[in-house]
Amino acid sequence: MLSTVYSCAVVGLDGEIVQVEVDYNPHSLPAFTVVGLPDTAVQESRERVRAAIRNSGLQFPNKRYTVNLAPASLRKEGPAYDLPMAVGVLASTDQVPLAALVGTVFVGELSLDGTVRHVSGILPITHRAWLEGYECIFVPEEDAPQAALVPDIDVIPVRSLGHLVEHLYGLNQIPPVVRGDVHTDVPPDLDGMTDFADVKGQEHVKRALEVAAAGGHNVLMVGPPGVGKTLLARALPGILPTMTLDEALEVTRIYSVADLLPADKPLIRMRPFRAPHHTISEAGLVGGGSWPQPGEVSLAHRGVLFLDELLEFGNHTLEVLRQPIEDKQVTISRARVALSFPANFMLVSAMNPCPCGYYGDPVKECTCSPTVIRRYQQRLSGPMLDRIDIHADVPRVDYDKLTDERRGESSAAIRARVETAREQQRERFRNEARLQCNADMGASDIRRFCQPEAAGKQLLDTTLRKMQLSARAYHRILKLSRTIADLAGSETIQVAHIAEAIQYRPRKILY
């Protein structure tokens, strides 16, 4: 007897419907064969399915079963096909009514006692089922809140295989998940997060980070050890604007596929803050693997990628960031597949000016030779430097400021200004779905939205000639000026806004 059950595979960040066809032949020698390009985890499903059915008090006739996962050209990986395979076996042996399988999708891993376990990628799986017109999806009980983020499809939380069979026969109905209202306009939970008010001194660096947060710009902080570069970066999430619902769903989908979504947080509301160690590989940073998975640049989507001790990262590792920074996405190509992952992040980095860390410090003398300093700083290429909007020198903090008991401006106050600036940008780009903030603008958008006044154009012309800036640097100055004007509540880009943007360009970084 033949039965067909529908499941779903995850390809990149999208789901693809998979037909699980089970053929039961009671007249052949015992066998259990899985075909359709399955990986090792799918092949091992045979033993899990057999044990789960028997330990759930159901019958598993010791005959021949052939399971086909279609389309055969699509690679199937992971244990998410356990549940649909088990349901297919039960349907082909008349232990589940075929009529109950119409218009439904099944996803879940089985334990040997029949318990249904968590699987990754539930959000894109449920979204694909909804797009394809399915009315109902059966998911692990643990993953039901995440699946319920997708509207207009019944999400049935399954605790065990035995309970599922009772539900399909109408004996012990499992109620669908009741969707609550999803609120993303609540302020992020800042408990335990560094407040800008606790950072002594460094007012100009705080201002630079405020501008970066308001427009989504990249930042490089340069200074000797112990002056607060890492502390300032760790305080940055406290001033980032709240994600819109669309942004939150984008980020949640990535974390769902990467299986990094907390069980108690089906929707990520805080902007990501990723801080990989400098020993990370290229594949770990931009994504990779035999079957591509998102890397740190995608996990930082709509948030911050913080690279501390920037020059300790491998040269080639840093260079692979150039394309994601420019294109806001990363494409990973393999022999059988090429997948694209979003990578629209703020790059925030920190570095010392030399190996000993004290080049240019007014208090402690640098022990590095000019050749060593030059070789060290040249690890960061010119094209990479050109892609950074804000270059901030972080000097040593005076003793008087360190011992001053007065607190500075709080993160909440700064965040209020950032939110206001972002709201102006959302209003400006309301007819441009691809633009979320000023940093997303391309050359045509800059011509449209970043026209400075006459005196500002003259200042830009003079700066271009004296500093010999590239076209990319020119455009980044204009985008930065637009953000500074937004923070000031100005509709036009004035000379003062351009002057502040220019002073964030590197005057002299290399020795």
C-alpha cells in the first residue's frame, strides 16, 4: 500500500516542500529503504521510526518498506523527516486514516520512546507551508510558539507519536496554538547591559557611536589598550533602535535555521550583537560548509558585528568582509548549490595603533620600530578602510575624569534621539522597501536624498581635492552627513553636518 505525507526541507533561509512517499509491501522480505538523496541523519531515521512506532504501542510489521523523499534532486538532511516517515508507515499499514493527512505538513524528530523533539528551521518551514496553501502543520511542542509567528495556518503542537495518532483519529484532539499579539514596540531589556552613563570621558567617541547607531554606519575605534574601546562597543546595543516587525522576523528566521533561537524567545526583539574571536575561520565568519550555513555576518543581520583586536584577524579573513559590507548579502557557492544569506550589519571594530599598543600615546612610550608599526597597520587594506564610515581615535582618559563621581548622559537619552532619527529615515524611505536606514542608500539614492546646500558642496569639493578621497568615500561622507542632519532634526544637509562627517574620515592611520 502506498501513502504520501508532506514535510519540508530548509534550503538556505527558505523552505521547500518534500513529499514523503511510503510503499509497504507485505509480500517481500523485511527491509527498510530510504531513497531521495538523504544524508546520514535521514538514513538513521529508519531505526528511530521503527523503535518509536513499537514503543508507542503501535504495530510495525516486519515487512518491506520503501521511503522516497521527493524531489529526489533536493538534498535532505537532518532528523526533521522522522515524524512524516513514521506517519507514512502508519498510514500505509492502515493505522492512520489517510483522509486526516490531506492539506497537512509534518515536521519533527522522534526519540526511541515516541517523543517528538525540537528541530531547526521551523519558521521558514511553516512559512513555506503557508505559502503553498496548506491548512495545518504538525510541529514539535517546543517549536510551536515559533511556528505560530506565521499567520493563517493551524499550528498543532505534537508531544508524542501516540498522541498524534489519537488526534488523527479524533479521540484525543490537540488544540492548535492560540496566537497572542506580537509586540515589537517595547523597549529592549537593558538589564545587565553597560550604560553610556557609566563610561567615563570619551564624549566624542560616544557621539560617533550615536551617529553610527542612528544611520547604521560602520565604525573603527583606534587607541591604546585599556582606554574603553571594548566597553564602548559593548554599550552600543543599549542605544540601537527597536527592530520593526519585519526586521525581527528576518533575524528570527536566520537564527531559526542556525538553530540558535532560545526556546523561551520565539521572536528576537533585540538587535543581534555578535563578537567572534579573532581565531574564527573564513567559513565561520561569512558562512560555509558542504551544505552552506549562515555565518557571523548573517547572524549579525540588522545588528552589530563587533571585531575586537581587528588586526589580529587573518588578512584574508578580513578581506572576505568587503563584499558583504558593500552588497548587504553574502553568496556561498558550492558544486551543487549556490545560496545567498542576508548580511546587512553594522561593522564595529577596535584596534591598537601598533603591536605594543602605545604608538602616539602621550604618557607611555611606544617600543615598536617604524617598520614594525607600518607592517602591523598595513594588515588593514585601503579598500577595507574605505568601507568604514566613522574612524574614531580613542585616547587615554584623564585621571580627573576617571575619579569624577558625576555620571554622563544615559543610554536611554541617547537612544531616544537615535529612535527619532530612525523614524525620520523610515518616513523618508516609506516608498523604498529595500531601504531601512541611511547606510542602505546606493548612488542613485544619495543623489536623491543627500543634496547639501551650496556652502556644503563647496566644502565637499575642497575636501575631495585635499584628502584625495575615492568616490566611495565621497558617498559615505554624504550618507553620514544625512544621518547627522537627521539627529539635528534638519531637513537639509548644512555645512556643520558635512564638517562633522568629514572629521570622521581617517586623517592619518598608517605610520
